[in-house]
Amino acid sequence: MRTPTENPTPIAIESLDHEGRGVGRQEGKTIFVDGALTGEIVHYASYRRKPHFEQAQTTRILKASPFRVAPACRWFGICGGCSHQHLDEAAQVAAKQRVLEDCFAHIGKVTPESILPPIHGQPWGYRTRARLSVRNVPKKGGVLVGFHERRSSYVADMDSCEVLPARISALLPKLRHLVEQLSIRDRLPQIELATGESVDVLVLRVLEPPTPEDETRLKIFADTHRIQLWLQPKGPDTAHPFYPLDAPELAYSLPEFNLVMPFKPTEFTQVNHGINRMLIRRAMRLLDPRPGERIADFFCGLGNFSLPIARRGAAVLGVEGSKGLVERAGESAARNGLKHLTEFRVADLFQMTPEAYAELGHFDKLLIDPPRDGAIELVKSLPDAGAPRRIVYVSCSPATLARDAAVLVHQKGYRLVSAGVANMFPHTAHIESIALFER
């Protein structure tokens, strides 16, 4: 790839965009500059040019932001996992709040009546889930294990990671050595991490079965580092425990609600257990579930919000597109003594219609927690008469939240009472948010 040439004219950075890039303007073009912060003046080199915009990389900082800090990870700028380590953590949260408010204003044409205090916690070592790529690259000395390089499909040559728990970060060079010793090192493209409160699990994506010699090495590694290994020969549903088979259960707890939530390492859970607890606490405060109410939890997953709602005494219908997650939610409800207050169904919520919604019955309140695509068909299907009086919407995409908010406010008669961010992924541009709507 040709190295971009530095532009001789510096640029003043006016703001950050939703991906955390500095935004400036020069000669009628908008320039998106990786690594630049609001208020800075920088030199830059463009790596993508279009008629109306360019994407560029900071090459020199002429005037630094007072919120610029030294990145904690020496791989920052090479590894593509983090984009904000050069920005003070409190300033990261403020920038994400501004992105959320801008999306409401420009996409949804709505304004929250109040802004919720941001939710933030431990900025390092928080990531309890990760998907690590594995490549055997003889030109770089052998096996690489880590995240992709920035703007590249190559695996970053890294031997630590500051957002992973320290014990997992310390495993990265040991994993490289392990894979180098395996006969299937060219047939092992991925290692997925899932940590619980009593066990750390690594899922090896194996395109060929390990040999008996490989199995011996894997078992020694698991014993030495006190982890459990799973093997995944095909899709996520094929993942199964390999060794040890008597490892503790993979689970996270919600002590405030006296809940234990088991999960499989390939099932979706939030990557930040601490922020997840605080987000649930806020959702329950906003939703205010009470005995005698019937509440729907749409995109319920394994019941992360459903079971806390039931613990408050309301009857809950959880709806989710994944049959496996619905089964897991039902099992967790029974385990936690909440089967009598919960029901779970499989449905494609992206294909929701007013008729299908009506078949679910009346709800006093809703909790909606969709993936990045949002819940547009669901919110469009809400009835004009007898609609839930309160909706708590948890979002991982401010743009689709704002789009859906426009329908709720301008078409369905709701008020956007409050909204705020949760810094689920410190040092990244990912924005988790929560909003309250009322009729």
C-alpha cells in the first residue's frame, strides 16, 4: 500500500464524529482525521479521497488538546481494537453524550426533556468477551494472536492488551507459543474469550480436529493456566467443552436482584459486567416494574433485563429471535425461581407487524434492547389505542435509536422524557445508551 503523503497545510479540528475521528474542513471538503481531537491543530495524511470528503491520519500535532493523554497500551495506533486511548476517559464519555444528542437532533428531530448522568466505571481490564484472530505468519516470526490492525485484515503483532483482564492479557504470548506447537496451527483461525465469575473459557475455532499430541498440549495449557478450553469445529452451535469437563459453571451474577445468569461462551452477553449491572439498575429505575403489571422485554436475549423485571414482581414476556437464547432464558428463570412470572417466545422482531403485535396481548410497559439495526418495525407496530404507557429503550446505536425515537414521538404520541449514555466500551467509539419514553 502506498504511504499517504502529508498535507502541507495544517487543519483545525472542530469536533469528533460518531467514530471518534477529528472533523475539520479545508477547501470546501470535510476531513475526517484519525487520532485528532477537538480544538487541536494538526498535520495529516489522507488515505482515502472523495469529491466531498477525505479520510486521513494525524501525522503531527501542532496544538494539542488539554484532554489529550498518553495511551496506556503500547499497541495503540497499530491495533484496531481501541480508537480513543489518547483522550481523557471523562472527555470520552462527554463526546459520546454529544454524539447521542446530535443524533436525536439531526436524525430524529427530537430533544430529550432531560439528560441522564452518564454511566461509567473501570476504564481498563473491563472486557470479559473478545474474539481474537489467529494467523501463522512466518515472515513475522510465527503465530500471531490478537485483534486486527487498524484499517486492515492483518493481525496486530501484540503480546498484551490493556482492556482485557490482566490475567487474560498475560496469556497472549503464551497462546502464541501454544498454537505454534500444534499441528493444526494453520487451521485454527480464531480464539473466542468468555470470562465468568468462576471460570475463564477459551473457544478454539478448529477447522480440523486436533491430533492426540495436540490434545495433550491443550490439556497441559488448560491445567497450567486454570482455564477451560472449548472446541468449535463449525458454527457457534457446534462449540462444546473439551477440557476440563468438570470446570465451574460459566455465569455472571446480578447481586442487586439475587440472580445468577449462566451462559455458553458463544452466546451473546454484554462485554462489560460492571457497566451491565449499572445499566440494569438504571433501566429498572426508569421502567419501575410493579406487581400486577405485564411487561414485554423485546430482544430479550438470555433474559438480562427480563429476570430483573420479574424479580420486581411484574409478569414478563421475553421475545427474541434466537431459539437457543430463548431456551437459556427459560432455564435461567426456572433456576432463579421466576418461572411463574416469565414467558419466553421465539419471533423475528425485524418482521413485526401490527397484527403480530396485537396477538401478544396488552402490555403496561416495554423494554426494548435491539442490536445495531434498531427496532423500527416494532415501534411502527405499536397500537394507537392501548399502547404501553412507558418504554425504556436500550441501544447500541445512537443513529437507529434516534430514527426509532422519531416514530415514537412524531407518530405514536410519546414524549422523550430522558436519555443518556453508558460507557460500555471505554476507549472505543461504541456508544451504548438508554432512553425513556412516556405517553
